[in-house]
Amino acid sequence: MSAGAGARVLVVDCDWAGRRAPEVLLGPCERAHAASLTGARRVEWVRTRLTAKAAVHWATGASATEILPDPDGAPQVRGGPHGIAVSLAHTGELTVCAVTEAGTASLIGVDVEPVDARNNILLPRLLGLAEPPRLGPEPSPGLLATVLVAAKEAALKAYHRPSSALRDYQLRQESDGTLRVGVTGRPHHELRVWWVCRAGSVTAVCATGDRPPEHRAVTTDEVLAALGAQ
């Protein structure tokens, strides 16, 4: 990966439906953290970390990394090359990881949301005065509203949560259709927003620079093979 504003971003999604996420593939500190969780939260945490560990391996070649919460709860990669940044998301049994190796100058955030027509009702409460961007005709009920909600959630993660109010993450669409996001009243530069819709879920990515992310949909077998071979 090259550093800088146009650094590569890899986005990996994996559907864990019907599959167990083996904790033995976690590192020792990850296993200790997982042991502090219970029930569905523990299952989701393990699935997401295994997906992320495989994504880091595919993106950077690094093995035996651990992905643990920093003091603010954001995921932090330990044991790999300097400058790796990740963002994680999940909905149901679908897990997503965005990873880049651009150093501290680059921001990255990802979110995944099921397409839901109820977002048409929710969205107005999340919009700032200059919103919403016009993304085009509505191809299916709730899709465009879900895109904007997911983009705001991804921006919240990328900017490390300077505000908990999604209306403070302002989306702007340029004349060529490019979607950007910034934080109201904060001296942050804008980030580029990309999104895809697959199998009824929207994945939104916010990142520094204008290089489109690479999306990779993988199976659980691919994730387990990548980690089991390390």
C-alpha cells in the first residue's frame, strides 16, 4: 500500500450465517477481551474481529495482528506494520471491515445498514440545514435514506466521534455526483464517501482522498483459511 491522501482502502465483508466463529483464531489479548463479553455480543465481537484480522492480512500481508479497543472504544491494530487503520461494522450476521495503511494523516470509517423504508421517516431528524444531497431517483423504498444514514454513521467513526449527533455530520454532493462529508463547526477537512448495496444491505465508506475503495465479498471459509494458515 502507498501512503498519502490517495492510499488504498480495502473493504471486506463476510456473512457468518450458520457458521461458528472459532475463538482459537484470536490472539491472546483478543481472547481475554472476548471472555469479558457474553451472549450475542461475544459472538458478534469474535466474528467481526476474525473478519478484520483476515482483511488486515489481505491488505498488508501482516499476520498475527490483534485488533483491540483503544481507550475510546475504537478498533486499533496491534502487532502489524505502523500506520494500519481499520473501521468495523456489522448488521445481523454480516460483518464488514475497512482497512488502510496510510498513517495518522488518513481517516477511515465504515458502516453497514439493511435497506429499510423506515429510514425515510428517520432521516429528516438526522439532517442539517444544507441537507440532503440529491442522489437521484429512488430505485427501491428506503435505499437512498439508508445510504445517507450509513454515510453519517461511517463519518462519525472516521472522525473519531467529535459529536454523537448524526446531524452534525454534513453531507454534500458535488455537481459530478461526488458525495462528501464534514463536521459542522469543526476544523476537519471533508472526507469522500462511497457506497455499495449488496444483498439488501448498504455499505458506506468515508476516507481521506479520492481513490475508490476495493470491495471484496468473502466467505467464512476464506476468512478461516487466511487465519488458520498464519
